[in-house]
Amino acid sequence: MSPKQAAKSQKAQFQKTEIRLSGSGGQGLILAGLILAEAAAIYEGKNAVQTQSYGPEARGGASKSEVIISNTEILYPKTTRLDYLLALNQESCDKYAHDLKEDGLLLADSDAVEHVPPIKVISLPLVRTARDKVGRIMTTNIVSLGALVGLSQVISVASLEKAVLSRVPKGTEELNLSALKYGLELAEEGKKYLEE
Amino acid sequence: MSPKQAAKSQKAQFQKTEIRLSGSGGQGLILAGLILAEAAAIYEGKNAVQTQSYGPEARGGASKSEVIISNTEILYPKTTRLDYLLALNQESCDKYAHDLKEDGLLLADSDAVEHVPPIKVISLPLVRTARDKVGRIMTTNIVSLGALVGLSQVISVASLEKAVLSRVPKGTEELNLSALKYGLELAEEGKKYLEE
């Protein structure tokens, strides 16, 4: 096993993973956070805390949703240093990238986020995939979840699918499963950049 | 102004209110928490944090959702001592009543919660009102929100209405406004007991 693989293997036995999903109001990030937390907690037997904090920026149209996933009880429900940050717009990237751990991963929308800091970043066309491939821009949140879970493997795809199906509006199940699939495909593309 | 009125007036300028909504999965308490937080933050200019914590009890079918509302920035997002606890079943009441402040209020479903501790309690037929008066048991969450806001006045009814309308599934707006109205009426009934 290479050192890199050993590190990965160790990561698979993580104690705690902190994730922030950020972008604009209306992008469904709160629902995405709920789905991620419920996938981890209800379908995967982990502990999870999911939080929305609303301040002046919420009234300005920004949206953020946080999820902490852990194998043990979560005593402090606020994120401290992020393992993963999803940024669907430039403002979110600028505001939150410094909250990432040193080896944390920024997953950015490649069209909306033009300037990224010199950290571990994967830029993927999340919004564009939702709009052009899934055919509904409102599935950006599920495309993004698929990409995030594909990259992080913080939960299994099977758990994520179950949580998506239990939470999305009736009649949109197929659409959202399609969005999930496209998100996972994007993650596979993204991984190639990480491994380079 | 009587000491009681003075206390009430002071309470109207509260700095921080901590609320927990508890019951069973499927009762819509997470949505209710979101609505309450967004009413406070987006429509009322306050700060709010809304949290779901999922542990083993979530896999057992219990559900809880927390909201902290404050005039100032919320630095610690976990509830410490509750001002209000909604308990829609006995288990939730038993588990969480001791988290209330000394003068905190327990709002309990009068059918589902048969045994209440000797604290400030208002028992109201929340589930029954949703089922029999609104005509849809799935509106229990909104009836409960109406009752809670009517009793606590932590946010205005106008803000609550706006947040309900922005969050409930399309086509259920009238139903949920009706649920809200019934909840507010229950609060008026409940207040009489408190003032006695």
C-alpha cells in the first residue's frame, strides 16, 4: 500500500467529517444538507448534525447548510475546520474557503467560481450539468451531492440514493436519481485531476 | 405596569430564544423548524440557527428540530436551556422536559402526552386539530407552529405566514394557512390557562 493509499484507508475510518454547502438561496442547499445528514444517520448508522445559520447574508440571498458526520456522538454541533466545502458561487468561495482544513477539498462550480485560492480544488460544471444534462437547473443540489459523495466517499451511494428518494418531492424521484448519477460521473472526472 | 407585565415587556426585547420541536419522524418537525428560523431571519431581520441532530434515536423513529432566534449573532449554535419545548409524544416529553429553563414552557399534545412534569405546561389538541379541523393530519407541524408562535410571540404572525407560504409544497398553501389559523386559535385558548 502506498503512503497515499494508506492515508486514504485511514480516512475511510474517519471519526468526524465537516461539510459546508454554500451558494445562493433557491439552489436547494438546505435540502441537500438534510439529505446528506439523513443518508449518514438513518441509512448508515452514523451520527449527524445538520445546521442552517441565518444572518444578514441570508437576507442578501446567500445560502449555506452544514453537515457534520461522525462515528461517535457529536458534542459540538458547529463546524470548526471544514473537510469539504461546496461553493456554487464566487461569493461563497471567497467567504468560506479559508474555513477549510489544510488538506480540505473545495468543490467549486466551474462556471460560477472563476477565481479559486491555491488549495485542493476540484471545479466541475455542476449547474451546467443540472441544466443541460439532467434538464432541470433545480437539480443542481442533487448533482452537487452526487459529486461531493463521489469525491469524498463520506457515505455510500446506496445510502445517498435512499435519502434522496425519501426527501425529494413526489414525482421528481427519477429526475433526481438521474441528477445523482450525473453528479457521480462528474466526481469520477474530478478524481482524475486530484490523482494527477 | 405590574411585575408580570414588566417581565413580559422585558421578554419582548429578548436577546435569545431557544426552541426544540420534538415528536416522531414524519410529523414534519424539520420543516417546521426551517419555517420558524426563516420567518425570524428572512422576514423579521433577526439571526437564527436551525439544527437537526441525528443519533440512534433518529433510527428509532424519533425526530427533533431546534431553532435559536436572537437579536445578536449566535456564536454557540447548540441549545443550552430551552425557552420552549414542543412535545408531540410522551417519549419526547419525558426525554426533553428537563432541558427547559425554570420558566420555560412545555407545549404538549394533549392526546399523545398523558403525563407531564410539574412545570409550566400547555396541553393542546394539536394532532387532533390537524386531523379533524384542518382535515389533514400532515398539517400537525403547522398547527403546532401556529400554537407555539401564538403563545411565545417570538416572531410575528405575518412573518410566520410568509415563511409558511415560501416553504410548503405547491398546492398546499391554503391548507397550511388554515392549519396556522387553527394553531393560533389554540394558542388563544391555551393562554387562558397560563393567565389563571
